Amino acid sequence: MTGPFSRALVAASVVALVATMLSGCAVLGDGPLGVDDGNAICGYVTTEGAVKYFGTSLDNQGNADAAVILKVRATSARNVAEVDLLVQDAEPVMSLEWPSDEPFAANAMADAVAPGEDAVVAPGAFGTLLVAITPEDASSKARIDEIAITYRSGGHVHTVFSRLRIVLAPSDSC
């Protein structure tokens, strides 16, 4: 390894390693946050003009550090034009419609925030990822099969995948 190409390769490798070590933001696997995996939920909108949010749990109970949910995205979807993703930690939510006059829905949405520095699941607690689907074709079922959740905990950045299937049906056809 004495040729110019070998020296350049070693130098590039060292620079990449040092940059990763100094950044403090290397993605380190799925980490301590637990998510729903392998189940399915299906629902439909019952109120004209409302948006149906489905809840999937974020389990930070076994962690001594807060989990800051930085980025969330659907990685596998069918008939989906748009996905709205919010994080809340007030109480578990299975599903809700918004807007709504129901106190439960109002409380959940008042606490919900977009992923970012304010989207925190406290140590030893549960949070909920609220997922709303806008279908490309409203006459057909829309579904998400996988969601990637990137979060910071204990000074490290992790990505975990929820494989909870979420289905929005056009009517009572689940």
C-alpha cells in the first residue's frame, strides 16, 4: 500500500472516519425506542370533512433518556398521495377524527407536534405517532405498510421501522 492510489484511499477513509466520529450524529441501528410491528389497523372517516388519524405506539419505557423524534416517513405505501405525521405523548391513541368536538380528540391534538426538536417521548413513557393518510384515489383503500422513525436518544441518532399496516378504507369496508 505504497502507491499514490493506496495512500489516497487510506487518507479518504481516515477523513470519513474522523468526520463520522466528530459529527456525533451517526445513525446507530434501531436503538431503544420500541414501535408497533406486524399488526394491522383499518378505519374510515365517519364525519364529512374530517381527517382520520391512526395511532401507533412509541415505547420509551426501558430508556433512561428522552427520545426526540426527528424525522418520520412512510417507506412503503399504496394509493397514498400524502401522509400527515404527528407525535404526542399525553395518552395512547388508537384512532381519532379531526376536527372533533370530543374532548379526547381535542386533548390529543392539542398535545400533538410535528417531528422535530419539540417531538419528545419522555424517558420511561409511551408516546403515540399519529398517522393520517390522504389517498390518491378516494374510492379505493389506501395503506401504509412501513414507517421509518429517526430519533435522537442518549446522544445518538437511531432509525427504527414500524411495520404496523395502516389502512384507510373509503367506507365501512375493512
